Amino acid sequence: MIKQERSRSLMMTSLISLLLTAWASAATATNTVWPKPQAQTDSGDVFLLDPVAFQFEASGPGAVSAVLTDAFKRYRGIMFLHTPSVETLHEVPSPTDLSGTITSAQVAVASADESLTLETDASYNLTISKAGGIAIAANTVYGAVYGLETLSQLTDRGTFVKGTSITDFPRYQFRATMIDTSRHYYPVPVILQHLDAMSYSKFNVLHWHIVDSIAFPYQSEKFPEMSAHGAYSPGELCGLLRSALLLYFCF
């Protein structure tokens, strides 16, 4: 019964993660953005990206942020993960259809403040054009990270990107999903996969239900007494788990 419960929990968590990732992947396949930005205007231009020479160049007070530096490394890997295959060569624009080659993305961040709350300004502007190449402007590093996520979705097979102008900010301050490890077993890789899926869809809050009255699986190395006194005894816990599983499968 417990094995069935674990399999069902993993399946549901993986399904949610896959759905979040699929939404972002579907957007990339059609060169649109997920979630839909507040305003977007396409120019019709198509630019070639040079994966060897391509660099992210930061400016402004937030240029020295470690959050931004880590994001550059992460999104370089995401953007240039795929290259055209033999099967998709017929879809690749010919040189005469290209509007130029882009070798960098200019990211300007107006503030060095890295504090993160529900009131943090996560707005950004992204332009991809003949005149300015790729330019992202944001008031905070977190807005810049959302701009980088949008850019990664616009990148086609790690080689091409369409000309566009985007003005965007989150529609809701609180955008969350929940995982429940108090009642269900989740391996660490599954939790990390879920976090990746959240970032692809610009979710900003993870509600992590770690402990509950029927189970206390969390053990703190710093406060070991917390789980020792907060959990039921092994005998009581087994009985409660059996009751919980019966209720779960019956209802």
C-alpha cells in the first residue's frame, strides 16, 4: 500500500512538473512567450546567434549581483542546449532571410538591491532588433532574470531568435505551487525538477508542506529535538499512516 502511495505521489508531482515545463517548451516551439507578456510586438526579423562568441554583458548598479551572474551561466546552458539536427535543417532560415548575427545580450539593472518580497519589482523590457541587438532593462535583478527566461523561450534551437519588443511584469504578485512531503515521499531530484519547472513558468513561491499532524518526516540537523518531540512514536505513526492511506484511497 505504501509503495502504491509513493508511486502515485511521484506520478502526480512529475505530471505537474512536466505540465509546467511543457507550457514553456510549447511556447519556445512557436517563438512565443509563456506566460503571455503584457505587451509584445514582433518585427518579422530573424537573427543568427553565435553560440561560441555569445556573451551576456551587464551594466548598471545591479551588474555585480551574484544572482545575475548565476543566471547568466544557467541561461547560457538553456539557450544553447540544442542545435539544428538533420531532421530540422529544412526549417532553418537561409542566409538571405537573416537580418544579422547577434553575439551578445546587454542586460541593464537599475538597482543593486537583492531583497526579495511579494512587492519586489519584477518588470522588464526586452528588445531584439537590428539597431540594438538583444537588450534587457529591469529595475531589479529578479526582473532581469525573468527577461532572461523570456529570451531563452524565444531562442529557436539555440541558433536563431526573432526580432521582438516586449514589456512585461507579473500579473499576480503571488504565483505558487505546492508539494506535500509530509504525506508523500519525493526524491530530491523530483523536487529539483519541480523547482526548474516553476522557473520556466515564472512562478515565485513554493509552498512546501513538510510536516503534519499525521507525519513528521523532517529531521533537522541543527534542531534534532524538534522531530523527536514533534513526531508521534513509531507505533502510533504506523497506525495513523494506515488510517490516512485508507481515507485517501476511499475518498
